[in-house]
Amino acid sequence: MGQQPISSTVQAVELGLRLRERREQLGLTASSVGKQTGIGGNNLSSIEIAKRRLTSTKLAELAKVYELPDEEQHELEVLRSHTERREWWHDYTRLYSEDFLRFIGLEAGATQLREYAAETIPGLLQTADYARAMIRGGSPYIKPVEVGPRVESRLARQNRLADTDPAQFTVVIGQTALRQEVGGREVMQRQLDRLSRAVQDESMRVDIRVVPYSAGAHPVIGGGLKILSFDSRWVPDMVWQEAVTTGNLIDKHHVVEVLTASFDEALDRALGREDSLAMINEIRQEMENP
């Protein structure tokens, strides 16, 4: 994995997990800690799951109760200070749910991303025209005035693949996604060109594998999932799954383990790197010369 970028969301998750780990090591309840620090049990629980911010003063109080050495207290203060950063995705709070914004923040701080997409091109690899066609056609509840900002935010997420130390992105994509004419043939031709360039661009750590129709059934057929991994021993792998109108962030170890195994099986069923690239280019030529 590469060096983990700073993301206020990931920093908040690590801070909360480290505080909870220490509290549990000492056998302390959230209620007992609250009595000593003035942080109510519900508030402490929200801090531990990264849904509530912590002030420097309250962190110092927790460090005293948890008997943290100065070095570790300093590490946690650095994490805490990073949680106060205003990130680019905070500009889109009126468009997205709290859960999806949390996912964007985690994605921005991940060092490895794995995705299975059955019928559509993954958002991190979409062209602007493809993204616009997907957003316009994706839901009757999206207002026309929201289309532009949604496209803008989707393209902003792609910066994680163009960083100085980009995330490793492994994509397993269904053959249907390459043939579904989102936005029309010209849009799809440019979209397939984008995939081809991404595979061949060594500055981008992108590996695209196509599952052909001949591969048969596998555990995630017809579905979709995104697996996020981080360069931190405290932050576990997480999975983001989307339905038509909702998304769900999964961090339960046994569920993530099962979904990761399912992804790996789909990867095993997929074509190799060169054969996948050949299929992308072949379908692109078919669309140009039907």
C-alpha cells in the first residue's frame, strides 16, 4: 500500500477507535468516563464511532483518565486537529446523505480500493459525459439544478487516482457495463477510451478486469460493492454497498471478510489484464463501426 493521505474522516475514525480500545483495555464504561470528564455516554460513543468531534480540552481530560503517555497523547492530538479540516466534500452536504459523505471521506483517505460493478462503469473512472448521463437517468428525485454539482463532485473523487501517491484501484467489471450505451454510442466510445488509457497509464495504479458473459454465476453477480483499505492498523477494511436509493457502509469484520472473499472469487472468474484490455478495445471498435 502507498502512504495514506490525510482525510479528516479517516483521522476521526482512527481517533475514535484508539480511544475506545484504550477505554476497553482499562475496563471502563462510557458512563464512568462521562462522570470523570463531563462527556456524556452517548457523546463519548458518538466520538468513538467518528460521528462527533472532540475538542482539544476534552481530549486532554480523556488522556488523563486513560493514563495515556505524553507521546500517545500527542499522536491523538494530531489526529484530532486533522478532524477539524474542512474538506472539499463538505461543500456538497446539501446533495448527499451523511452516510455517503462519510464514504467519500473514507475513499479519499484509502490506500487501496477494490470495486465490483456489474452494469455500470465505476464512478472513479467515469468521463464527465458518462457521469452526467448516469445522474440524469439514475433517479427521478434528482433535480436538474443538482446535476452539475453531482457531476463535479464525482469527478473530484477521481483525484485520489491522480495523487502523487495514488490509491491502488482494482476493478472487476461485468461485460454488460461495457455494452450498456449510457448517453449514446459516442459517449460510450469516449468512456471506453478512458478505461483503456487508465489501464495503460503507469502513473495510475489501476487494474481493470472484465468478467465475460461466459464466466457464469459468482457470489456478487448482479450486485456491486466497494472495498476500502487503509494504511493504519486501527482502521479496518470497510465495504460500501449501494441499492437504488440508499447506500450502506459496512465495518463488521465477519461481513467484510465474506464480501471480500466474494470479490476475490469474481476476480478469479475475470479475464486477465491483457485480455480485459483487448475486450474493452474490441467493444469500443464495434461501437464505432456497428
